[in-house]
Amino acid sequence: MALSKLERKQRIRRRIRKKVSGTAQKPRMSVFRSNTNIYVQFIDDVNGVTLASASSMSKEIAENKNITKTEQARLVGQLAAKNALAKGIEQVVFDRGGNLYHGRIKALADAAREGGLKF
């Protein structure tokens, strides 16, 4: 029996989350990608709190109307790195959220690395 796209993504997501966990010193950088927007959270899984976040819905990025979704993801990666460094987060564990590591996810990760995050 073939899995639906959603079931396959959830299975991959569970497999990733079995191995990836964040702490206060090295939080999990969790990425959620919808059809129109992209969101990043820095999560301390030990205490169950979000330490910092960034999304394409923020004012700086949302006001740029004529950019591609990949460009938008790159801007979110830069913003995420800036927000994390402001909170004292330098090292993270990357959680791609069941998405393949290419396109928007890769653009976001590369921009976050260029912004100063280590993962």
C-alpha cells in the first residue's frame, strides 16, 4: 500500500526527531515550510521552550512583495541567525522537519550558516 505524501513526510519527521534533540546550549533549529511561508524556531527540548524564532511573516521580509520563495527563505535564514546570535545561540542542531534538503530548506540553512550559526 502506497503512503500518501503527508504520511510519508510524518514518517520521515518522526525518524529525524528520534535522533535530533536540542538543549539550552545547542538548541534544535526546527524548520516548517508551508506553500507560501517558511518558519524557523530555536527550541530547547529539555525544558520545552522556544528560545528564538523567525518567519517570512515578519515585517522586514513580508514587505518585499516581488521576491521568489527561495529568496524569501534565504532572508528568513539571515534573520534567524541574527535573532539567535542576539540570544547568545551560536551552535544548533538542524531539523529539516521532514522536508528534503534542497531548494528553500537548503537556501535557509546556507544563509543561517553565513549569518554565523554553526551546524
